[in-house]
Amino acid sequence: MTKNAKHVGNRGPAICKALFKSLMKRYWILWAIFAGLMTFYFTIVALTFFIEPDAMIASMEMMGNALGADIGAAAFTAYTFFDFVVPIYGAVFFIIFAVMLVHRAVFNNSMSAFLSTPLSRKNYIVTSAVFFITVIASVFLMQFLIGIPLFLIIGGSFNILYFGIVVFVSFLCTLSIAMICFFCSCAFAGSGKAMGFIIGVPIVFTMFLMISQLVPPLDFLQYLTPYGWFDTLKVAAGIDNLWWLWCLIYAAISGALFFLSVFIFKRKQLSI
């Protein structure tokens, strides 16, 4: 083990406030673009009820009849947004953040500047992961807070509890994908394999979801991606009583990958 690899001891709290602030200053524009783009598409989907009310009502009635439930604007918007928009655009930002926070920091030696201060690898990875989680959580919280007044204005069937549940489950699902990207960035940092795994994993999961929705004979692919394990529309309509189980599963995956990322990165042989 090299001297740098031994440079992994604990020095104070695992989360470094100074590093967290530094990451905010460095990536606030990317954070704002991510939040702004997600909010834009969420609002557009919701406002479609004003643009094409008859078509949207017909679509909701058709879905409601198929499920045997009352499908309101909130449920329909959540289904459209979290099942189609988030997997596509979210994957792009997960890749960028995962690459920038760890792999690129190792590759261009910018991490060395932090590790030359009283900051260990554990401090860096834990703080970076917390920052990553904060970015994702803030974006989903924003959609929840914006959705409430939007759906109250639209009217019709709107249950704030069910809407909050589907946002929360979707957040944990998305977080599990993001933590897979973060884990790959930590596990393969400084390696030529890093980019392939960081980019490939979320794209494969998203493709599996899209194909399963567009090609009925291949609908089994939804079970090979975390995006397809729960039915967004059923959760939003309040007829999926197992939503808490999906929360536990996604949280367990995210937590395990968080600790594995720290464990593996602390012991990697890197020239930093």
C-alpha cells in the first residue's frame, strides 16, 4: 500500500462543511440547470391540462378505467414526469455529477489540493455523496412544492398525500440509480473503465424502461431496472399499498452503495 493509500484516517467529522460549501460554489450552475430543467418539464406537463383539457381528460378516464381508480391531474402528471422525463434527463445529470465529483477530481489531480489539507479520502467521499444526495433531494422537493399550487389551480381529484408519496418513492428510486453512478465513479476512479460504467449503467436502465413501455413483448425488461419495480400511476392513484416496501428497497440499495463507495475509495491505490 502506498503512502497516499494510507492517507485515509479519520480527521474530525466525516462531513466537511468547507468542502460542501466549495462544491456548492463550484457546481451551483449545474445544480440550477438541473433543477430548472426538471421544473420546466414538470410545469409543462401539468399545464397541458389547460392547453388540451379534453384530450387530457379522455386520457385520464381511459387510465382510470383500466386501473379501476380515479386518475386526477396530479396522478397523470406524476406518471408522465417520473416515468418518462426523469429517467432520461436525470440520467444525464447523474453521469455529469458522478464524473465531476470523483472520477474527474482524481483524473486531473484536483482532489490532491483538498487532501493536502486536514481532509481524508473518507471526508471527501462522504461530503461529495451528501452533496450529490442534497442536489437530487432539492430537485424533487421543488417539484412537490410547485405541484401543490399547480394542481389546486387545475382542480379535480387531488390528494396531497398520494402526490407526496409518489414524489418520495420516485426520489428514492432515482437516488438508487444515482448512487450506482457514484459507486462506479469511486470504484473505478482513475481507471479507463470508469467512464464506461458511469455512463453505461444509467443509460442501460433507462433503455430497459423505455423499451418495456414501447414494446409489449419485451415488458419483462422493466424488472431489470429499478425504474420499473414500482408502478408510478398506481402509487399516485393511491392503489399501491406496497409503496413503503419500495421505499425500503431503494433506501437499502442507496445506503449500501454509499458505504461501499466510502469503503472502496479509502482503500484504492491512487496517485493522489
